[in-house]
Amino acid sequence: MIFGQRSRARAAAAARAAEPRVEPDIDTVQPVARTVAETVPPGMVIAGAWAWRLLLILGVLGVVAWLVIQLEYVVIPLFLAIVLAALLVPISNWMQRHHVPKWLAVAISEIGVIVAVAALVYLVTTQIIGQYDSIRAQTLTRYADVRGFLIDGPLQLSEAQLNDAYQQAVDAIQRDAGALVSGALSVTSSLGHVLTGVLLVLFSTLFILIDGAGMWRWVVRLFPRLARPAVDGAGRAGWATLQNFVKVQVLVALIDAVGIAGGAAIIGVPLAIPIGVLVFLGSFIPIVGAVVTGTLAVFVALVYNGLTQALIMIAIVLIVQQVEGHVLQPLIMGSVVKVHPLAVVLSVAAGGMVGGIAGTFFAVPLVATLNSMVKHVASGAWRGDREPPPPAVPADASHATRRPTPRERTS
């Protein structure tokens, strides 16, 4: 029986092998129905999902940047007020810890800044007025030297050529008198904007010092409840970074200004105090500011003191900048602003392209603050934090809204 089954199986297999094989007709084969989504590789799907989200984020950032540019006369004073408040809040808190009333601590902090700025303006103005005669005489002497070099030097220009160039410059100024008038009007308008901006800075700084924590709690409550701990933690981390950055940057700028201005005064370069003020302000723009203000100091020394003093001034500027770059920056700034030097240069360049001088000033503190905020959110340190409490009601207000007890009514 077993042998019979095997023989029948072999016979069936032989019959199937003997049948002619029919090749399928390509024209009659029906394709397998697949959707477009099934034909896209998984990697392309992931890349597309990332791409449209990134484009959406870039679009939102572009709209924000456009709004900032349109509202620059409001945004720049607000940013200045935040930076100034980051410097003054520790001073105000220190005075309050030593039993100084809050209103008095805030007033002393802000008035102190106003007095310091006024003192700098007074020193600069006084030195310029006091050295005006000598600077004018030295300027005329250098002008005569340059004119003599153009005539007797390699260029061999004639008096007539120089006079023609001078007359062409005068004619160009007269032709562009209308543009100069409109420029003067724009300067007047800009002065009005500057005065308005100064008032905005002072008032914004005052309110940040008085109730900065309450304003921040209000901002946090604009976000969904689940996102509030992350937003609050990131904001506090960014604020701490900004405070440390401002304190350290003021110290570094002060050391640079004292070093370069002191060296200029020792070798007899005029306008040492204005040079020091420019170096102090320029030091708030990392890398670029130091180079520009140092070059200006060397140029003043070259024009008014000659080549020897200019070379000495170059040595002074290089020594101060090397001490800043290799001692002060790693020792003081390195632990505060953990941003790569290339990122600093690129942020300064991008800030200058977008916002001009103000953009270069705010670029590095903004990048450092955002870097700290992103790191805080990415680390997950905010998980488990509770939502920030609502603004506290003052004691006198709560007493005023409380209903009196029967005993208080009878009394």
C-alpha cells in the first residue's frame, strides 16, 4: 500500500513536469495596488516631518524678528532696561537684606546709575573743552604735514590739484545741501527718539526693580498649565545667566578701560578719558569692540603724538587685550558664559546685520541667555517643579477686603 502511494505521487509529479510551462503575459498582469504613502521610504517620511516643523519654527522666528525691527524704538529700550535691571537687582537686594526699605533701595540703585552716567559725560566734556586749543593746533600741524607729504612725497601733487580737490568737495557739499538739511531733520528726529528711549529705559528699569518677580509670574501664566514649570525654570536659569554675564562684563570692561586709558595718559596721548569711556562701552561687544576701540586709541596717538607713541600705544593695547583674552575671559567669563568663541563671533556678526550697533550689543547676552534656557529645558531639571504661586496680595489690601467679625463691628 505504501509503495502504491509513492508510485502515484511520482506519477503525478512527472505529469506536472511534462505539462508545458506558460509564461505570464506582462500586459495582462495586474499591478499591486499601493498608496503613495506606502511608496515613500521611512527615512523620507521622518525627514519631511522634521522639515515642515523646522520651516514653521523659522517662520515664527522670522515674524518675531520682523516685529522687533518694526518696534525697535520700544524693544531696544526694553532690552536695555532688562540688562540694566540685571545689574541693579543684586545691589537693590543687598541693600534690602541690610534693612534698607525697598523703595529707598530701588531709588538709590537707579539714581546711582544716572549719577554715574552724568559723571562720565562731565569728565569727557571737561577734557575735550580743556584740551581743545592744543588739539586744534595739533590737528592743523598734522594737516600741514599731510599736505606737504602729498606735494613733496611720492605722489608729487601740485598746489593746483589740491585746491581743485578742495573746491570739488565744497561744490559737492553745496549740491547736497538739501540732503544735508533732511539729514539734520532726521538727526533731530533721532534725538527725539533717543530722549524717548532714555525715558522708557528709566521707567522700565524702575518697574522691573519694583515688581520684576510679579511681572514674570504673569508672563508664565500666559502658557498652558503643563508647560509652566518648564517656562518658569528656563526663565529663572536665563535670568541668572544674564545677571552673571552683566556683572562679569562690567568688571572686564572696567579693567580694559583703566588699562588702555591709563597707558594713554602715561605716554601723553590726548583725550585719555574719552578713549577710556569708548573702550569701556566697546568692551560690551566681545572681540569686535576691543579691536575697534584699540585701533581708535592707536590712531589718536599716531595723529597727535607721532609714530613712536603710536607703537607704544599698540603695545599697551595688545598687552591689555592679551590679559583679557587669556586671563580674565577664561578665569571670570568662562564659567558664566559657556558659548564657543565661534558662536560669539557669528552672533555678533548676525546681530550687526539685523540690528546694527544695538544688535551687536545684545547678541552675546541674548545667545548666552537662550543657551542657558535651552539647556535647562533639555536637561529635564524642571520636571517635578510646581507651578509658580500667584502674586501675593499685600497685607493692607487683604485686610481692606476682609469682612469684619461681629466683635470688631461692636467695637
